[in-house]
Amino acid sequence: MADILYTYKNQVYANITNLCDCRCRFCIRSHEDGVGDAKTLWYKVDPTLEEIIAAMDDFDFTGYTELVYCGYGEPTCALDNMIASAKYAKEKYGVTIRVNTNGLGNLYHGKDIVPILAEVVDCVSISLNAPTKEEYMDVTRPKFENAFEGMLDFAVKCKGKIPQVKMTVVDVLSQEDIEASRKLAESLGVDLRVRKFA
């Protein structure tokens, strides 16, 4: 079975699903089987809540203060398992919860999931990927025609309900696109973080 919890650069990550509603051109899934100390992050079948909790109980959280939901899928596609396991980890191990997301959870579930996230999530990091709809659709290749608008709306809904909200782009973008992305994020009242590719 794939690694449910793995560490990378002094952080612990939860890989709870391989489901994703995007096919990003730069996604590490198309280049590597694993990240950090994970041998593989690919599942034949996604883990159950019981398996996720068992993995948490087997993991030594000493020295870790944050659990990041980020693996080889979009964590909000496994919303129930994510929320339940995050509550468990927060209560039992005292970690804060971050979700790295494509921001399409509301479109995927057909409802506003932000109030559900706000019950347990301390930080959401939303993949902006590009400053315009045209570029975003080309690089992200999402299942939804209105994905760009939906992702921006999700960021706005998170603001004020979740303590920390940030958007991210990868440093393969031109400086001009990075600055345009920063302006777009700031227009929504959200910070932008530039991530290193790989």
C-alpha cells in the first residue's frame, strides 16, 4: 500500500486520496512515484478513515507542529475522511492543520464546503497557478469550465472563516506572470507564495 503519512523538508504530510479534478501539466504525479521519504504515493484503492487514523497512530509526531493534507490527489475529493482525520490528529497530537488544495472543492461537491473546512483547518494554500483564466485552464486542465472563477470564489469564501489563506504559483512562471498573480491575489485580500518547482 502507498504511504499515507510521509515527511518532506521537516514537515509531515497526509496523502489520503489519488482522486483529482485537474491534470496540471507540471504535476509531480506524472514524474515521480513518491515525494520525500515516501516510497510511493499511488493507491490501488484510497485508504479508509480507519487506515488513515492507524497511520497517524503509528507515526511519531514528536517535533512536528503541523499536518499538511497534500499527496497524489486533491484532499477535498476525500472531504469526509479529511475532516474526520484532521479532527483526530488535532485533538490527539496537537498539530495545526493545513490543506494544500486546487480550490475546486465547492465545484466538486456542488456546495460551499468552506464552513466544514473552517471547523478544523487552520490554513488553506490554494494553487492559483496562473494569473488569467486562459493560462490557468491551459496549465491546470480542470474538469470544470468555470474552474478559474470557482477557485477565486473559494479563496474569497475562505478569507475570514479560516485563519490563514494563501494562494500559490510555481516559480516556473515568468516574473511578469508572478507579479500579475500577486496583484490578483492581493485584489482578493489574500497573500501569494511563490513555490519552487520540484
